[in-house]
Amino acid sequence: MNNPQFTVVVPVYNRPDEVDELLLSLTEQTVTNFEVVVVEDGSAQPCEEIVKRYSEKLNIKYFFKPNSGPGTTRNYGAERSQGEYLIFFDSDCIIPPNYFEVVTKEVVENPVDAFGGPDRAHESFTPVQKAINYSMTSFFTTGGIRGGKKKMDKFYPRSFNMGIASEVFKKIGGFSAMRFGEDVDLSLRIVEHGFSTRLFTEAYVYHKRRTDFKKFFKQVHNSGIARINLYLLHRNSLKLVHALPSAFVIAMLLCVAAAPFFPFALAVPVLYSAIVFVDSLLLNKSVKVALLSVPAAWVQLFGYGLGFLRSAWKRLVLRRGEFKAFEKNFYK
């Protein structure tokens, strides 16, 4: 039997129900030139029995290993792969039926060393999940850089929807042991080694992300911390756009502080919230999702911005070593 063109690697930690949804979506693909490697990262709630249900429908392997984090767990799966390309999905993704059809056409017609796609909100997602998806992809929160736009000079794939040639993955040493920002670190090393990357705009996935605002805050706060850690590893990686959430935090706090003396200062945060509400309403066609998009946007910007400022102070000003926040929640 010929080796598959793609190997799907899925790290999982206590997410059996999500793995079930992911694997079900993979059984519905219009092109099936892939194998699936599920790696359980020391879960207390393993998904082995769920994986077994798909043994007749998918070319699938299951492994269990001690807990070490998502990056090294992806490496573990990659070492046991046979595909020409590795594709990494997070366990909380649902894959559209034409995903591999799109990817196969792209790599055949215009070969590339590494690629990735955007994420969207599935109709089955809760209003909170749709609001969080909006906050992670909107121009008014992240500048749209994660929403599938082709305007960036270089594309840096993220591990929830990332593809890379197996040989390239081996040459650059796979993911690092970083608990946060390990996918950006890998993408930066791909580009630094001279390999090509490209955004496949139609190779999107439905990404559930966090299930509530508290978990979402932890995720983006860790991302803000990781951005400074990445800068110290890759000196050319820090861009102005990465500091904008921190500028937002400072500006909004100044508006609140100035409000007792200049009441019109509160018009700034109110206007921003109104813009987010209207934009989300136009995109999602739901008043409830639009209302939830307002706190989601504030959580996204304050979580990331405060993490960025905290890390910049500790690592760049006080010259302290790398530190972690919410380490036990890196899968949550």
C-alpha cells in the first residue's frame, strides 16, 4: 500500500468529545489521501475508545504518552507518520468536507514547504464561541491577520490548521518545548531557514476555541507573554501590530482615569464597543452574538495586551528569565 500524501496529527488532552467531532468530520472528506495520528498527552479522560470506533472508516493510529505539552506531543505524532506532508489540527476543530480536496489542489498546482488556513465559526457553535471567533478574526481586534486575509508580506501558519512538508519539519527540528507560542516559533524558523509558506484561504477549519471568557482570557494572556519570549529568540519577529493591544489597554485606562475631569473621554470606549457590535451584527446576523462580541473583544485585547506588557516589563526592563502564566491550562 502506498504511503498517504498527508498525515493528520492531533494532540489531545482530556477532550474525548471534541475528538469524536473532529474524527467524524474527517470521515466525510471528499478526498481521502491521508492518515490520522492521535496522540494522547497524559489525559485523565482518554479518547482511545472513541478512536477505535473510527478504525474501519479512517486510516488511524492512537498513542498514549506522559504529559509534556502540545509541541512535543505533535513531534511524537510526526515521528510516527508516513505522509509526505504533516497537517496539524487542534482537537477542538471541525474540518469541512472539501478541506483535503482544496489542499491537494494547492500543493499539486503550486508546491510549497509550509501552509495554513484560516478559521471560521460553525453554525453549531454557541453564541459565546461565535463571539470569540469574531474577536480572534476581526479587523477591529486583531487587524484581520487571523481571518484569512492575504495582505501580509509573509504568512506564519498556526498549529490549529498548519501543514508542513515532512522533510522540512525534520530539517528544522519540529516544535520546541515552549508551552505557549510554540507554533509561531516553528513558523518563524521555517521562514528563517528560507522555506516557503503560503496561506490557503479556502482551506479553513471550524475552530471552537475557548468555551468561556475566563478560559479565553488565559489563552490570549499567555499569547501576549509568549510574544516577548519569541522576540528574544527571533529578534526580527516583533512588529508594531503586536504592540497595538497594549496601546489599546493604556489608552482605554487613560480614558477611564480622565473621565471624572473630562466626561467625554468615556465616549472613546463606548464608540469602540459600538463599532464592534455593529460589525459583528453585520457579519453574524445575530444580535446575541453581536452583544457577546463586545466583551469578547475587550477580553481579547486586554488579555493579550496585559500579557505583553507584563512580559515586556519582566523580561526587557527587569531582565528576568522566561516565566509562565496559567501553565496548567495550556490546553484549555
